[in-house]
Amino acid sequence: AAMLLPFSRISMSDKIVITIGVFLNLVMQIVFVVIVLLDMTDSPYTQDTVADMLKWRVETGHNRANIDVSTGETLLEKMCNQTLWTWEGGEYTTMSEYLNGDVPGVYLSSIAIILWVLGIMCEIRSAYEQSLALLNIPRIQREDEVGLQREEDGFRVSGMSMRAKVLCFVGLCLPRMVTAVFLGIVGCKYLAQTADLADIVLNALALAFVVEVDELMAGVLLSSKIQAILGELHPISA
């Protein structure tokens, strides 16, 4: 829809709405990347965390003072039997399921990352093909001449000025490709650092949802007129 901005057939109100939608989509994706990169891509098991776990094992887990008099189990034995309801017990359960589950976490994480990379590659390819199509649109002097033509079987983009091509590439295609690349990198790191099996699936779905934000924006913000034009618009071949 953003490639329709240069044409005089599109009303000013629709142009404003499309511009706002493109801006909001870009801002939300950038904010998501920044938040995940700064707050959610660090390993939950840092050197300090591991040191604290080892200290707890030596000083607390094996301590005779913490033996359950009814079962004779130490805290460490309870944790290994996954009957210890503490933070340490929860972390042990998470790590045990990741390493020794029916589907080990490394396999599930690898599958999620592969699917995520494939999705990002599709997005990058779509942006690349959009750029090639933009390049191959015939050049005209003014969009109000014959830029967007109404034909019997729909609409056809017959030309764009060089200025409009440059603006569409800089404001649409280039940000789309750059954002997709950063989303791909941050998303892979995010999935790789997720230890809980259920969270791996949920995080992968959340990442896929972020990529589809532009489609949601279009469905909510675009007028019925613009949606009708897009539905009848002939494909722009690269």
C-alpha cells in the first residue's frame, strides 16, 4: 500500500493514513528489537548464577540440618527427585527437561531457529523483489499523468517518477530489509537463550507475530477504497 503514496488518484486522507501505518509498523518493530536485545537475550545462567548454585549445593543442599526427618532426604535429593518447591528446584527441573526431555531442548530450539530464519529470508526476499519491481517500473515525469491507470480488469502501475522511486526505496524497501535482518539476528539469539521448552514455542510464535504487524496494520487502517485498489492491482513484475 505504501507504494501507492506517489499517485494523485490516492486521496490525501488515505496518504496520511498509509504514512502513519508505515511509521507505526517500523517504530513497533524497532522498539521490539531494542527491548529484546537489551533485556531478553542474556543467558539466564551467568557465571555468578552458576557459582551461587554450586554454593547452595555445598552449603545448603548437603547440609544435615536441612534433612527431612520423615523421609531422610537432603534438600539436594529432593531437588534431584523434583519434589523441592524452591527456586533451585524450579531451575533444576527446567534444565533437566531441556537436556533430558523426550525432545531435548537443543533440538526444539534448533527447529525454531531454522523456521524463524526461513521466515526472515522470505521477508527479505519479498523486500528485495519489491525493490527490483520498483526499479523496473517505467519512468515518467509526473505521477498524475499515467502513473496509476484504471483498466477493465483492474488497476495497473504504468510509471513512476525518479523522485517517487527513490522515496519508495529509501522509505519503504530499505527499512523493510534492514529491519528484517536485525529481527532475524535478534530473534535467533532470543530463541537460543530460551531454556524453557514451552517458552521456546511461545517465543517463536511471538516473533512470527511481530513480522506480521504490517498486515494487521493494513487490515485495520486502510480504507475500503485502498483495499479495493490493492485487490484489483496488477502484479508489478521485477
